[in-house]
Amino acid sequence: MSPALLRSLCLLTLYLTIGYGQEGKFSGPLKPMTFSIFEGQEPSQVIFQFKANPPAVSFELTGETDDIFMIQSDGLLYYVRALDRETRATHHLQISALNAQGATVEGPVPITIEVKDINDNRPMFLQSKYEGSVRQNSRPGKPFMYVNATDLDDPATPNGQLFYQIVIQLPNVNNVMYFQINNKTGEISLTPQGSQQLDPVKNPSYNLVVSVQDMGGQTENSFSDTASVDIKVKENIWKAPEPVEIEENSTAPHPLKITQVRWNEPGAHYSLSDRDKLQVFPFSIDQEGDIYVTQPLDREKKDSYTFYAIAKDNGKPLAFPLEIHVKVKDINDNPPTCPFPVTVFEIQENEGLGSSIGTFTANDMDEKNTINSILKYKIVAQTPQIPTDGLFLVEEYTGKLQLARQALKKQDTPQYNLTVEVSDPDFKTSCFVQIHVIDINDQIPIFEKSDYGNLTLPEDTAVGTIILTIQATDADEPFTGSSKILYQIIQGDSEGRLGVDTDPQTNRGYVTVKKPLDFETAAFSNIVFKAENPEPLVSGVTYNASSFASFKLILTDVNEAPVFSQDVFQAKVREDVAINTKVGNVTARDPEGLDLRYSLSGDTRGWLKIDPVTGEIFSVAPLDREAESVYQVQVVATEVGGSSLKSTSNFHLTLMDVNDNPPRLTKDYTGLFICHPLTAPGSVIFEATDDDQQSFRGPQFTFALGSENLKNDWEVSKINGTHARLSTKHTNFEERLYKIAIRINDGGRPPLEGTVLLPVTFCPCVEGSCFRPVDTQEGRPTVAMAVGILLTTLLVIGIILAVVFIRMKNDKGKDNVENAQTTEVQPLRS
């Protein structure tokens, strides 16, 4: 065998060993087969040994051999040059079996050679430099440009799988990447930081160095390429448009475009949001970002609108909403309106020329401070025209009404009616004004007489009594402030004992007693009245003697009862005050100056006495706060001589507490018991009280056993300020009643202590209650006594029944005798 054949066989053996032949065989009959061979391997490589079946003696190879693939006559298939997948990835061959005459006896059979890829090509960018642009605040993650690279290796293998990355970003602000690239597609987009921080003013452009690697960028032996990317930052166009003005009541076809918004990139979904939540929202937006008004607007209903334009992508907002402002431009579509059906002004008579009557102001619904709402005023009619026409004028633009020709007199006419024409550039409206002429206070009140003489009254005339009627008159217009009369007492009544009430219909004055009169204070008074108006008099007119009047008030003395200086006299002393201690005093006076004598009434406890002359009150017996904390008596003051009139007042004596009551038990503790026999120490609880006044904290008693010999069997413990617990110290107690002495101290000043006997019974218990035999309970009869009482009762009842029975028998015998005697004396009847 030749060396070349041996080498081919060795290669074939290696080839089959690594699994490239079908079924793991390196030879076999002629049949369709597929072989996979890596590109770039050494030439003269054996592929397969085909075997011929008689009469076939040789083989023939045809198809896409490319002068690479050969077959020997004995059927050995091999290739003579290295394969290149990028030139041809698959070779389609045919093999035929020939006989000795060269005729085909089998085949042609298809043989497929698949050239497997190796990483023998580096990736290459399609451009060495790319240029793009991005809007400020564009969405992060949305591509705005691409870079592309190619690799001739098989894209189905890692050899042709490309991996993109950004190597350099210039400028690199604070080491923050503003751009990102999709590793597989080469799509370039903004990072979240870039979406927020890109600013064309600060950095209008950026340069990126982008690399691409094959083998998915996973091995160090991968090939790579780089490209430069220049990116221009454009200003964000997602901005609120300028405020829009729309003329109201437009007749142009609707919807009507009024403005627009644009997102930085196409494809955004636009919508509007109404800030005011109007029932009818008259605006819309299309998906190009154009905003429309959908119907005519009325400025008088709503003069401006504010709403928001929103851009979304897949339901998510792309940025903050933009605020859109629309102002409705006014047109003159409203006539002037009158403020009231009739507007009323007043002017006093005798006012001078040019005097202001008032300002008449009409309204216009059109926009204020525009030509459409500037109003002009003009008087077109005056009724009545007395004493002449043109008495009034109105300022053309302010509406100020003034007196034009002469002063007015109410005697001429009390009222004028004016027609005022109000106009704007397109409309006119007639309004009606009334001017009332008001009487001025140029007349003073005049009394019908200046002296009402003498008036004599007893000093005990009742408050509220009308003692005199006075009358003044006023010539001004009736029932106005100019003619109404108020009466004042200006002299002779400094104490305010009298007052004057005015009848508003007649101006008559009623002098009335307002406070009690007093002969002793003022027996004679000269009372002076003044009559005046609530409205001030006009200049040049003053009150004179005609507005003043007087009368003389003479009081007669009446014997009056004494008067105490107070309705209630109060005093406060300690309850332990010594007998004959002064505890208070009262004072009274007699209006006529008579002497008084004092006495007490209602001193039910006999605790007090009063000095009949001075009114000083003394204690005459021990006082007791616990019996009565506020002792109330009446004090009587009686005139000495005269009519002996009396008056009474009250004296309240408050007793301050003294710690003079020892503590005691709150109740009779006869039912305390401890079950006998004791299995463990027992206890009972008791409560103490004190009749003295307690502090806000309540009693704070201390408790102790009454004698030392009790301490072996008992102990007492405090629970709180009023309760304590008596406990046994052992269980060896007899079944009987124990009376335990307890000392209770109140801790007062001085402290008082009381000793009480607490009865505790040791007894058998049934269901938690003390069981006591009848013969051991006080106040109940024994069994023998009960039986004796019962027998005695039955015996008495028997005796009574026997006596009654015998009486009844005797009475019956007597009746029988009487009946027999009667029968004997009565004659027989035929």
C-alpha cells in the first residue's frame, strides 16, 4: 500500500472516530448520505469509502465538486483543498456506480457535504461613523437611532452572533451614562438619567464609541470592531403653547383648530383632561396633537378655560401634562341693564346747586374695562317739570346725579321721576330713577306751655306710675327724624328717679316714676324738661326757650319701715367658738330717723342672741357644724315709737369644722362570720367613717388592734383611707362570737381616736353561709319553747270551742221549753 493511501486511511479513521460519518461507519454501500466538514481543514482528507456491488467495478463523481472533491475507482471519496463556508456552505454531489464498460449500473446517488463554520471572519460596522439626534426629555429606552455590523460567519452559530456595547461617552458628566445600546440589535436610546438631565444648552452634542464583538462577546478570542457615533441633542418640543384667545359666539365651522402640542417622537397617544370638570367640555385633540374648540363659546358664561394635554405610550404618561390656557375674547353682545326696576335717591330740600344726589350705576355683562362695557348716561325725561325742567344732570360716564338749577322744596313736589338712557357702542337701555325730596330739620319743638305748675306726691308713689303728661309740637314733616320729639330731664333729678316716655304717634310725653321717691333726700324739686329732635338741626337754627318747660315736684312724708343695709348678712366662725363670742352684726336705719330695736327670729337651736341696740350677734350655746353647717336666722328691726313698723333680713352663719368627732364604724357589723373549722387563716373587711368635714382627699384613717393580747390571734391591715381587713393569725378558734377591739385614728388636728368592737362569729357554713342552730340565736325561741307555745295555743282554742258548744246547747234547750209552753196555752182551731 502506498504512503498516500495509508495517510488517507488514517485520516478516514480519525474522521470516523470523531463522529462525522453516518452511523459511525467509514465504509458502506452506495446510498444517499450527508457529511459535515469544518471549513479550513487540511486538504486530502478522506470522507467515505463506498463499496461496489457487481457488476459495478468503479465509481463516478459529479455535481458541485469545485475541483475540491474526488472519488477513486474503488469508491474512496475525499477532498483535496480546504473548504470555505463563506464561498459555499453546502456542496451537492452525485455518485454513480459503473460496470466494466463504463455504463451506469447504480445511481446517481445524492451526496450532501455541509461545510461547518469556524470563527474566521471579524465583524465589521457598515459605517465607521454614525450621526443621529435625540430630543431633550425623550422616553428612556425608546430607540432614536441604530448602528449595524455584519459578520460573514454563520449567524446560527456563536461565530456570527454579535454583541454591541458603548465603550466611551463624551462628555461624561459626573460619570453618568446618558445613553444605552441594545446588545443584540444595536438600538441606541436614553437612560433614565439621560431622559431627565440632557440639556442642549449645557451640552448640545455627545460622541459615543461603540464596539461590536462576535462570539456573543463571551470569549477573549472573539473578534471586534468599533465605530464613532455623533449625537446631537435637540430642544424638547413638549412645551405648553402660548395662551389662546377665542372670540366668543364664533360663527366659523366647528371644530376649529386653536393650537397644538407635539411629543418629541412620533407615535404618542394624546388626550385632554378638564381641570374644572365641566358638564360640557368644548375642546378635543387628535392624534397629531392638534387641539380644537368644538363649539362656540360664551364669555358671559365662562370667560376662560384651563385644561391639560397629556401624551401617553401604552397607557403610561410620557411626561408631565401641559397646561393649556384659553381666554374667551369678548364681543359686544350684551345691552346695558338697570340695577333695579326703579332706583331711589333722596335729597334734602334747600341743598345748594351742584349738590351730589348719588351715583346711578348700570351693568353690562360684557368684559369689564373694554369698549364693549364702557357705558354713557343721559337724562331724557323728568316728571314733573316743577318748578322747571332740567333740574338734574348726570355725569356722562360716571352716572353721578347732581342738582343742576336750583334748590328743591318739598312743598313743590315730594318726588321726581327721571328716565336715564344708558348706552354702550351698540345698545341703549332706558332706566328709571326716583328722587325723593326730604324735609330738613329747620323747625324746633315748642312746648304747649312752659310751666306745668306744682305737683304734690306721697313719697311711696309706686315705680311705673305716670305722674304728669307734657306736650310739644314740631312743624317739620310728620313721622320723620326731624319732627320726632325726645324729652329729657335736664335739671332737678340728679338721681334719675323720673323719666319721660314719648308716644311716637302724638309726640306726647309721659313723666313716669323710674326709681323710688324719697322725701328725706329731696322733699322739693324744680324739674326742667328739654324737647329735641333725634335729627340735628340745620345750620343757623338752634333750640330756644320754647323747647324748655318745668314743674315743681313736692313730696309728702310717709312713715316707712326700717331699711337694712343688706338683704343677707353673712359671717363665718369655728364651730368650737366660746360662748358669748361675737359672731357677726347687722345694721339698719329708719327713713324717719327713729331709733330701732333688733331681735332674732327662727333661732330654732337657741345658739345665738342679738344686742337689741347695736345689732351685734353673739353665741349663747355650743355650736355644732355636724348638726348644721350654715345656721340661718332672721333678724327683725322694729321702730321705737311711731307706728312700730318692722323689717326683716337674713343672717347666715357658716360654721367652720373642728376635728371634734372620733372615727366610728359606718354600720352595725352583726353579720360578720368566718367559717368554722378553719383550714386556713380567714379575714373580714370593715369600713370606718368620721362626722367631721373631710378634705378633698377624703378620710385617711389608720387602724390598730385595741390591746396587745389580741396580737397573738389577730392582725389588722389598712386597705385604703376608709377600709381595713381583720385577719386571723392561726386556725385554732372556738365556734363562738368574738368581739375584737379596734382603734381607729383620724390623723386630724388634733388627731382623734375611737375604739370600736367588731363582732366576728365563727360558725359552720352551708353553701358559703353561716349556719346557726336556733337555740343559739338571740331573739328566737328554742324548740321546747316553740312546742310549749303550740300546745298552749291548741289548749286555749279547745276551751273556747267547748264554751261555745255548751252555750249553743243551752240556748237550744231553752227554745224547746218555750215552744212547748206556747203550745199548751194556744186554743185549738177548728
